[in-house]
Amino acid sequence: MSATLRTLHAALGGVLHGAADRVVHRIAPLAEATEDALAFVAHPRYRGAVAHSRAGVILAPPDLVADVMARPDPPESGWACWASPDPYLTFAHLTQWWRRHVQPRPESSGVHPTAYLAPDAEVHPSASVGPMAVVESGAVVRAEAHIGAHAVVQARASVGEGTRLGPGVVLGYDCRIGARGIVHGGTVIGADGFGFAPAPLPDGSGKAWVKIEQLGAVRIGDDVEIGANCCIDRGALGDTVLEDGVKLDNLIQIGHNVRVGRHTAMAGCVGIAGSARIGAHCTLGGGAIVLGHLELADHVHISAASVVMRSILQPGHYSGVFPIDDNRAWEKNAATLRQLHGLRERLRALERRLT
């Protein structure tokens, strides 16, 4: 499988330098690419890596064109550089083009003989339902959607146009996902949120937990991608909401009644506790935690493994890791830590007076 550099450039734009008729057989990392491959570099700080790469074509910013073309020992047809003002974005579009044209996915539609469709389920003729999948009563699967093997679309749930549910995905009853979504295998959308009321045991030995039924659903917008083995809980009364363009990595927990703003992205193992509100265009690094009922403004960025314990109402980049301790001691230490900068300035002022 292959494509000419000229064909790729015609589809995606930019400026070509050197051997424009070179044939690209694969896309590869810069350090591993050979003369039949295309690689990319996003920033001039990787200039040293460019010098040692044997990639026949390098997608690079304009500042690196000279470095790409000056590499030693060029092949007989010479080196090629594809210049783009935003190589990383062009690379993203290139991977989409490559999948569509060079590595096309099977376009099979229809219902597998082993799948189950409720008599009143609505499945568009262009949609596909895989082996052992289930589409329950009143559910809707729209045009070009794909329901993977063993996936379940529960009663009255809705799958938008062109959305793909991977193997083993569960879309809970009354939940819905918009158009062009991707949900990777094992994710459960619409499990019960974690809600229990304590009740005294008859023998007075302690308390038991009485379930609070979760009566809401989950609403997911368009162009949302959800990684493998995520859990997005249904709301207790209102709905849990993921707005358009949200991107979730693997193993993420979204608690009941959380709202995630459009185009926010979260890395693996993030946990968002119930009723938190995450703004638009936010990012959360891997393992970050947001406690319940807090709010993050738009354009807030949380570092990996940070624990958000208060609302953040101003855009910016925030970090914070604090060791576990007895709660009373931890609260005292945390209060002291927040005053540390002021204490340092007072100490410096005192030192200046003494000297």
C-alpha cells in the first residue's frame, strides 16, 4: 500500500521541497523511518533528530526545511521535505487520510445473524450491528453507525449518525450519543452513579447503605471520542453531560451529574467525582482527580496526578500533589503550605533588616 507525496500534498496542502514524486509506503517515527517512509517533526528543538533520520520524506515546520534537505548521504532520488506551519495538525489530518484511502476499513452494513434487534428498535439500513450485539426496545441506531460485537444498546438509547461503538460497549437505557463519535471497547455509558444513604442497623452496630436510584441519563454530543474501559455514570436526577468534541483516554471515571464542556480532553485514569462541572477547552493530565461539586472554568489545565480540592474560576495551568496523612494533620499542613510563599517573603525581609 502506498501513495505519492504529490497526492498527499494535493489533499492536505503545504509546500513541497525536493523529490515531490517520491512514493510513500508507510508513516513511521522519525528515528525509525527509512527511505520508503514519511515521518514528521513538530518543533525546531528536534533539529538534532532530523539530522540522523533516514526518512525519505519529513513533514516539518518551515524553519527546518534547510536541515531536512541538507541531511548527508541522500538516496538517488534525493530527500523530500513537506513544509507546514503546523506539522502536528497536518500529521493528524494525514493519518485520517491514510486510513480512509490506503487502509480502508470494511464498509459492511447490515445486521449480523447472531445479533438481536428488538422488534421496535430503529436501525438505519446503512448501519451495521456486529456479532452477538443487542439493540433493545425503542433504541435508535442512525445512518452509518456501527455497533461492535457483543455491544449493547439498551432500551430507548440513541446512537448518532456515523458513531462507532466498539466491542463490548454498553450504552445504557435512555442515554444518547451524537454523530461521528467513537467509543472504544469495554466502556460503559449509563451505569448507576454512586449514591447511597446511610441507615442505622437494627442492632445498633453501625450503619448500612441504602441505594439512591439514579433516575437521570447520559447525554453525549457530537465528535466525542471515549477510550477503552471508561465508566460514565448516569445522573441521579438530571443527566450527566459530555458536550461536543470531548476526548477521553482509557480508564476514566465520570461520576453522576458531571458536566464536561466542549473540546475538553482528559488523559488516562482521570477521575471526576459527582456533580463537578468542567469547563470548555480544559485539559486534565493522567491520574488527575477533581472532587465532587467543584467547578473548573474554561481553559483550565490540570497537571498529571494533581488533586483538585477547590473550584478554579480563572484560566491557567494548575498543579498540586500532597502526601496522604491523618486528616487533621493534613488539613493543618495544607493550610501552612498555602501560606508558605508569604512566610518566605517575610523571612527575606527580616534577613535584609538584620544584614
